[in-house]
Amino acid sequence: ETGVTQTPRHLVMGMTNKKSLKCEQHLGHNAMYWYKQSAKKPLELMFVYSLEERVENNSVPSRFSPECPNSSHLFLHLHTLQPEDSALYLCASSLLNSPLHFGNGTRLTVT
Amino acid sequence: AQSVTQLDSQVPVFEEAPVELRCNYSSSVSVYLFWYVQYPNQGLQLLLKYLSGSTLVKGINGFEAEFNKSQTSFHLRKPSVHISDTAEYFCAVTNTGNQFYFGTGTSLTVIP
């Protein structure tokens, strides 16, 4: 149990589908993150929600849409994805100036 | 902007031998430094962190790392590795509190 729970663990979707990834933490953290992990590349920060403000990586395509309804829950809404979006999507949470705590990730395959 | 360089993408080492995984960072301001480990089909788990104080930090599973400000390095070491240490290791840096930058990772393979 990592303290950060991600669902589903695996997801296969077509390019015309709409799906959502879910992340939940009960560690009392005040920041939540989405990272994309692709083989042989650094982890790519996609979005940060910190103290209810959102910071985003401007290179993330608009087909990825985050939602953070409260400090414990984070979603990543997906629509009209491309095959190159196939990757491991990691959620993390933290307190300010403290280490990240990661979930086990969602392995996404876009067909 | 900050960046993290992990010089070795793959490190094979025999069981019970010592290992060092290298990490260099670029930053003009004070930073916090971390090492994470990732086992197959799992997320990243914190091994150790440097926030301030002693430059030699000890983490879980017998790992330690030394912060060297003049060389902008934060190399990870273990005096005797086990088969169970086979995993991917990531170095990370932050100075703003919620913008973390990761290296590309080093795959450690422990050979029986």
C-alpha cells in the first residue's frame, strides 16, 4: 500500500474513446501531480495542483484534461488520444518542499 | 531551469559487490535532492533525500548518497548489493517545492 491509489492499473483504449484515470491519496498532502513515464525518457511532469492552483506543462496536448475536485482526488480525462500517448501515467502527492509519494501507475495502451 | 543527468543508463554488478550510480544536476540556486527506486509494474519509491545538513545521507535498503555542491553531484552508493536491488533508479531535484525534475534513470542489474 503506497498511500496513493491509482485506478485502473491497465487501460486499453481506441483513439476515439473517452476515458478517465483516477488517483486518490489520504496522506494529508496538499499537492497532487500527473507524470508521464515513457521508456528511456525522463519523467514528464504534466500537471500540478498545489493549494488549489493548477500549474501545467505547456507542451501537454489538450487531449489530456486534469480535474482536481478536492485535495484528495485527482483525475486525468483522456479523449481522442494517439498511439504515442501510450505510456505509464503516474500520480503523486506531496506536502510543499517534501518528497513525492507515487502511486503504482496506470499502464495506458492506445490502439 | 534545472536538469538532472544520470550518466549510466545500465549498470550490471555482481551480487555482494559495491555499486555507485551517478547523478549530476544543474541549478544556480539551492536545491533539494532525491533518489527513487522503481520495481517492475510499480510506481517510484523514495530511497533517500537531501534537504539540508550533513552531506552524507542514508536511506532505506542500505543505500546512501553524498551531496557534493562544488561538483553538483549526488551519487548513490551501496557497499554490497543483493539480487533484490535489481530495479530502475531515478535521481530528482527541486528548488521550488513542487516542480521536480527527474533524470532518465539507471537500470541496475545484480548478477548472481
